[in-house]
Amino acid sequence: MSASYEVRGNVAVITLDNPPVNGLGYDTRRGITDGLARALADAAVAAVVITGAGKAFSGGADIREFGSPKALAEPNLLSVIKALEASTKPVVAAINGVCMGGGLELALGCHYRVAASGVAVALPEVKIGLIPGAGGTQRLPRVIGVEHALNMIVSGEPVKSELLAAIPGQTLFERVVDADVVGVAVALAEEMAAHHAGGAALPLVRNLKASHPNADAYFQFARNTVRAMAKNFPAPAKCVDAVESALKRRFDDGMAYEREIFTALMFTPECKALRHAFLGERAASKIPDVPADTPVRNIAKVAVIGAGTMGGGISMNFLNAGIPVMLLEMKQDALDRGVATIRKNYESRVKKGKLKQEKYDKTMALLSTTLSYDDIQDADLVIEAVFEEMGVKEKVFKALDEVMKPGAILASNTSTLDVDQIAAFTKRPQDVVGMHFFSPANVMKLLEVVRGAKTANDVLATVMKLAKTIRKTAVVSGVCDGFIGNRMIEQYSRQAGFLLEEGCTPQQVDKAVEKFGFAMGPFRMGDLAGNDIGWAIRKRRYQEKPGLRYSKTADLLCELGRFGQKTGAGWYDYVPGKRDAVPSELVVKMIADHRKELGITPRKISDDEIVHRLVYSLVNEGARILEDGIASKASDIDMVYLTGYGFPLWRGGPMCYADTQGLFNVVQAMNRFAANPHDDASFWQPAPLLSKLVAEGRPLI
């Protein structure tokens, strides 16, 4: 059982013990009900306390059981809560650390609740596309009021216990204490046992009344607000419906309605996508051949080479985490510009009230600068963020090999170059790893961790742990041109170019993709990143793979000097000082002239075709990446696209979306695209992995 039982005086203490957050898995649920039955059968026990081992009361459902028969096996959480309510002896929840989801619903089923100060309390189910399913929408409004409860349920965000205790009239907590929450709960249990010894009924949250002075107007306002903020997610609106039922229906009817909503949401594609993203983020840190207990190296000091946009952003990640950074540049003016940019970023946050002056001063004090490699030799980790050219990388890594102390991790921020070749510039390839940050590096969550052929396991484990420290979602990639994200986006960009040749305008493609849910279409994205970057990659491709075909429209654009926002003109025109993309007649004419040269008669192309050619190009290349062993699992690919490329969260990433559409249908679409005379038929041959999965009737994820 994942729960222990002990008796203190005349009080039984049931302690949930299912690390790391005492998830309410089957064994834990059984431990609670068995402990309760034991307490009820013992005449010497007058009351019961339920608490959690370690630093959590309970984080809710055990994610390791998601989708398995154990998740619903009796006693399920609803049955556990009914058993607590039916107890003839007082049950007190001693809430410590974390109380979320089913953990809060469990506590609400107890007769009394004592919380430690600082406890994070939440019903976060909306974040995985659900509503609370064990009475959270019915009980929480009864103890903290309708508006506070709805705010918590719709947002899913945690609220500290002392803030909840300060709500006028709240009955969620009897007491909030600074220390020994179990001891206080045991004393309360003894007191309540004596109080109820005469037969007075035990208090049940279900018997309280939820009310609001102007319910109809309030719920209409809430619906309008939620509809505007969460139009692509069905769960938030359903949260409003469920909480309203706590006011307008009998408790048991409200519970039945909550369960009806919960079950219906479970089968929506949005819920599947959000659960996939939730689990995928956690799975990304697990590397099949690197044990979880692999020792890690201590990272107390970091050096960053290059004070440009990327180097400055990378530095800020470590400064934010309280890790000292030494920034290295070759020229003083470049160093000064880099530090000025970092200061400007922080000062902007201070002005907006998002960063306190004292914290800003402490953070900047962690930053030091140098023009000499000798000054960084004691760093535990050094990350180069210099120009994306192998000759430049070679000079940097040969210098690092000479000066860095033994055991230092040497990392490259390269986005496409061969990490094995970079490692070969040193005598310590086991210490070399790719750490590909995404721009702006201090904002974007994704970190591609590129594992070289000789990268040591402890280096990999250290970087993955460090990623959590700096609040990044780290995904491991093998070595190939472009790694996971850029290797796939290249095919996406190729398809966007072919669509222009066949009859689309840049704005038509962008609008279709943005309507699908991308943060930005391919042409707006190109203008933001700089069209010259793609041009440089294509020039390299023309030499390496002369048979690989690209649309020439992007080259023609660059030949006109239209590199994007930085030059005031790209696929779109830009007004100085603004980022608004204005359709360009010059570009439309350029595309039409090129189309005429190719002898292509433009055709009307639907938004569906645009979206599926772009998204399925990601899917097909993603499947090849899995076959090549560059990514270890499909969910890793989805995490790259959700956290680094603006793929819509409610669609779960390209691989999840392919499953939602049905792999048979995806492969059939690829076969249709292969028959298009203006497309690349060889690319659209379905990856063998896709064909195999279709034949076996299995999904990608």
C-alpha cells in the first residue's frame, strides 16, 4: 500500500506515501480506505487524520496510471471521498506542501481541514482539457464562494493557503499554521472527537449552500469572458457550467452533471492534445539509456561566448536562476552593446513592475565580462553563441580545449551544424554537447540538447537537470543537419514555397496556417527570423544535394535585399517602428512573373490543402527522424514544436495531430500530394514508419 497507518493517542494517522507528490493511484486509494476501515473498527481510535509524506499532501491523480484500468479501478476517488464523508469518526486533513486536483477534492471530502502556510492549492484539471471530476466544482464554491472558486477552476492556477484563509466567510480551512501541521490536526481531531461524542452530526461540505447575490448576470459575464480568452479550448466554458450547477442543482445532481461533463471532455481532441503535452513534457527528460540516478556534474559558474542577441539571452537564463555568468567577447564595443541590451531587458521589467529593483541589482551583480579566454577557465559550463559557420566554431572550441579546466562541459548553441565535428576539434569529445536555445533565448521554453556520438551520459544528465533549473523544456536530439526542429521546418518551408508557385500569395498561406492555430505563418516567420538565414542554408543545400528542389521565389526575394523586418521589407512591407505585415504588390508581382517563367497556370488552393501540405510535411519528416533515431519518441518531436515553433497547443503537436486525423488518412493525403506535378513526389513517399503503423493499425503516440 502507498499509505502508512499509525495511532497517536486516540487518533489514527493515515499518511499518503507515493513519491514524488503522493499521486492518488490505485494503491494509495486502497491505502486510504483500508486505513479508514481499520480506524473505524478500532474502539480505541476516536478520530482520523490524513496527511502526506514528504513535501506534498497530494498532487492529485497519479499520471503514471493515465489511460490504464487502474485509474478507474475501485476504490476510485469518488468512492474514497464517499467513505470519508460516511465515517462515523471525525476525519481531519492535515495539508502540507502541495494540495492539487484530486488531492484538494480528497481534502474537501474530510470533515475538517488544517493547512500549513505556503501550501499551493489548485484544481488544475483545465490545463489538461478537463474539469475537476471528483466534486471539485461542487464543493469548492461551497467553502470559498462562487467567484473565488470559479477563478481557481477556470485558470487552474495555484493559490497559497493563507490567501484562501483570508477570504471572508471561508470554511475551507479551520486553521492555517506555520509549523507542525500534523500535530495541530491531531489536536483538532481529538477536540472534534470529544465534541461529537454526544452524537452531533459531522460537518459535510456537500451540505453547505453555494450562493451568489446576482448569479445569472455573473455567470453570463463569466461565459463571455471565458469565450473570448479560451475560444479553442472547450474545458474552461464547461467549468462555468459545472460551477453554476453547484448553485442551481441539488448536490447529487450537480455531481452527476460534473461527471457527465468530465467524461465528455475526456474524449475531445483538445483534451487528448493537452494530456499528450502534459505527459510529453515530463517524458522528454527521460532518456532511454541514461539511468535516472546518473551522477551529475556541479554547475556553479557558467561562461557564455558571444554577447550578441543569442549570447545575451542565454546569459539571462542563468542569471535569472541565480547562477553567475561570465560573458566573453573579442571586442570591447561588442561586449558593451551586449551588456547594455541585457540591462535594457531587465530595466524594462523593473519599469513594468515585474521585477523589483533589489532583485535586478542582485541579478546584474552575477554578470561579469571579459575579453580573454583565460578568465573563463574555471567555469563549469561554457556555451558558445558565435556566428553559425564551422570555421568560426573550430577556432572557439580549439581555444576552449586549451584553457578550460578538466570536467568542464563545452556546449555549442549551433542550430544546424555537426556537433560531432565540433567535438572533434577538442581532445575531450565526451564533454561536448549541443545546447540549442531558441530566440529570444530568455523567453522561449525550448532547449534542444544535441547528443554527440561521444557525449558522456553524465554530461547529458547534467544538462537535462540544468534545463529544469533555468525553466526550459529540454528535448534530446541526435546529430543530423538541423537536428529535430530545423530539419522538419525546412520541409515545411519548401512546401510553403511550392504553394506560392502553384497559385497562393504569402498572406493566403499565412492566414490559413494562423487560422489553424499557429502563432505565425511561414512567411511572417521568415520575415521575423531573417530571410537571409534560409538563403544561406539553401546555398549550402544546392552544393550538398544538387537534386533537391526548392522554389526559387525565396532566393529572388533575397536578391532584392528583402530580408524581412530588419530591412523593412521581406515577404511583406513594414512601416518603420511597427511590426505589422503589410501585403506587398511588388512581391505578388515577383511571384506571378516567376510562375509565368515556369509555365505554371495558377490554380485555386483551399485552406485545407495549405494546412495539410504544411503540417503533413512536418509529420513525414518527423517519422523519418524517429526512424533515424534522432528523436527517441514521437512526443519529443511534439514538445519541440509546441515549445519552440508556435504549434497550437490544443492540437498537441504535429505527431499528435496526425493521430487525431487518423494515420490512414494522413498517408492517403501524402499519396495525393505525391501526384502533384509541381511538388516533390519523392518527399511525399510516406515514411516507412508511417506505412508500417497504418498496416498494423497502430498510432504514432
